[in-house]
Amino acid sequence: MKSTNGITRRWLLNSLGVILLILITLIITFSFAVQGYVYNVIQSTVNGRAGELTNVFSSYRNASAQEFENAARNYVENSSGKELMEMMVIDSRGDIIVTSTGFPPDSTQPMPDYDQALESDDEMGAWTGNLTSGEKVMAVTRVMRDKNGGALGAIRYVVSLEKADEQIAKIVGALMLAGFLIILFIVVSSFYFIRSIVTPIREIGVIAKRIAQGDFNARIEKINHDEIGQLCETINEMAVELGAADKMKNDFISSISHELRTPLTAIKGWAETMQEMGGGDPETFHKGMGVIIRESERLSGIVEELLDFSRMQSGRMTLMMDKIDILAELGEAVYMFTERAAAEGKYLLYEEPAMLSPVLGDINRLRQVFVNIIDNALKYTSEGGTVSVTASEENGMIHVVISDNGCGIPAEHLPHIKKKFYKANQTVRGSGIGLALADEIMALHNGRLDIESHEGVGTAVTITIPALEKTPPKDRLEDHLEDIMPPKEEKG
């Protein structure tokens, strides 16, 4: 629920808040623009009527103030525009003497437009404001002068802005209604959009929590084929991988426990037998000591393999690189399993090549890879089966192939066989980390480990490692000489 509130709150503050601010700004700006446009149209119309006075009273520049007042009175009373606006005649003293409405003039009304017209070069003044009654008006005054520049009088046009303001208010109201409808549409559409995001996210959170608590069978139903749908698929795949990893981990614990318990049981059994014997049968004593030593070495090998795996996982595995004879190391590894193969009734064949180029590598780690692969081949080969070891060199790469005609690996297990803890056959002893460790060692040697297998036919493991260059390039040779040669003394 917190995530829902968080997303909704961020949307309200970020998206809806910005949209609302933009709409309010647009409505206010457009309202002022409409008002300005309407007022400008009204003022232009009134100014046009006031401009006509130049032609109407052009012959009165030589007339007296009284003659002008009579002519102005006649103009106002007979003007066709008096139905649209109020017209007033102002005498030379600034007093209103007649209005087009027929009502007595109100001398208390403000006339800043008249004062402006007296001071203006174009003899016109305009004012927009409220009368003492509160009515909003626009007033334009045109002053008429005699030939000496004296004021004969003025004619004032007054237009009420109440109807114009009503129309402007209607337009603004329509804009506000449109803005409200836009906001309402955005809120409704966004609600469904946010809901389409929040609901799957809430479900993802619930399922992810179940997965975190160990329920790796939990799955998220994919509804849409969008980014959230892809996220659902990814989490489902993660659950599958975690489930498989958890199963492999449990199998590994069970397997390694068995691997450790078997030699420990043998060691404990023979130790108790030898303790009960005291100084008895020497043959039994030597046999028991042999078992204890072999099983102790086996335990030591398992522990060392676990330590190597731990180093690999933490990235702390280091190699002691040196120029080594890989042919000799391979021969020694094969020799280690000769007696075991014979004792188990299996054939271990080694086709030793005449020569292989040396390699740059860690002698102990490469021997560990050979031993691990040959040991696996013998474990998965039945009595009477054959394990073959061959080696060759081609294009600067050395290839060691260890193949068997054992049970083989099922096709569905083959892509995962080099993963940690993975065991295709749970009935055969082993920790499930040997191949993963061997693959990592070969990667550290810039080589690779490839496995080809067919169920019921056998398995072939190819170990590939680059041969050491026999003649270093010129630049590397120069660097080598600089390292081993003492620096020349500078002659002073």
C-alpha cells in the first residue's frame, strides 16, 4: 500500500500538479488577452467616432464658445450613435451642459479623460474605470479649440463595459469548464493507467516476498506484453533459477556429506579395530593403516577441492604461472589412475604423442584438471569399459581429449553440466563442483573445456590450452632483454 500511495503521490505532485499549473496559466493569460482584445475593439470604435469630430466641427475654429456649444448640443441630440453610448457636451469651463440620455448631468462623476485631453497634443484622452455608482465604463473625450488654441469645449463618449465584462466572464467560464473537463479526463485516464501499473507491481511485490522466503514455486501471472510483462517473465525465470540453484545446493550438501562420511566411517572403523587389537596381527595393522592413510588423503582432497571452489567463488583463485611440460603432467596424471582402472576392470588407454610444445600455466592446477576429468571418466564407465586419453597440437593450441564409452550425459543435462553443484547422476559419488572448478581453471589459462556426450554412447571432454610461443615477438624480446640486462651507465 505504501508503494501505491508513493506512486500516486508522485503523480499528483509531478504530473497533475504541472498540468494544473499550465492550465491555470493558460486560462489566466487567455482571459487577459480576451479582455484586452474586447476593450481595444471598443476603444477603437469610440476613437473612430471621436475622430469624426475633426470634420464635423472644422468650421467652428473661428466661432465663439457659445456657437460651439449650440452646434455640439445639436450634434449630440441628433447623433445615430447615442443608442450605443452616452455622449456629453462639455463647455469651455469643463462643466457638462447636456447628455444624450436626457438625464441631468452629474458633476460628481470623475473625468480623468477630459483632463488628459486638455494636456494631450492630439486633444484626446481615454479612461477606463468605475463611476460613483460602481458601473465600469470606458470614456473618451475630444477637446475642440479655436484658432488661438483656446478650448471651445469638448465632446465626451462614455460606454458601459458591463455587458462586455459579462461576455468576457462567459468566455472565461467556458475556459475554466474546459480546463476542468481536461483535468477530469486526465485524472480518470491516469487513474486507470496508474492502476494498470500499481496492481501488477503490488502482485509482483507479494510474489517476490514469497520467493525471498524460499517459495520458489511461486509465479506471477503475465497479463500484458509490455515492460511489466517482461518483468514478470524475468522474475518467474529468476524463481526457476533460484529453485534449481536451491535444489543443487541441497543435493550438494547431501552429496558432500556422504563424501565426507564414507572416509570418516572407514577411518573410525579401522581406528577402533586397531585400538581393540592392541599390538596384535601386524598384517591387519598395516592394512588398517593403509586404509586410514588413503581415506585421509581422500578427505584432504575433498577439503582442498572445497577450498578451491571457495576461492573461485570469491575471485581469490591465483595461478603460479611457469613454463611447464604439459606432456609430462598428462602422463603422470594417467599413471595415477592405471592401477585403479585395472582394479575396477576398466581399460585406460593413453596415446602419447612424440612431442608437445610447452605451455605457460600453473602445474598443480593443470594436473588437477587432468585428474578430475580422468576420475569422472572412470566413475561413469562400467566394468569392461574403456577410457582413452589423446593429445595433439594444432595452430598453436594444444588439445587433450579424454573420452569414455560409459553411460553418457542426457541431452537435457548437458547445457548445465559445468554449473556449480550440478550433478546429472545422483547415484555416483562426487561433490558436483569438479567440472565447474576445472572450467574456471581453464578459463584462467586462456583455454577452454568442451564437453560432448550422447546418452548410452559415451562422453568426450576436450581440454584446450594455448601453447607457449617458441620465439617471442621482437618487441617482447626487447622488453625481456631490458628486464635482464643492467642499465648502461651514463657518461658524464
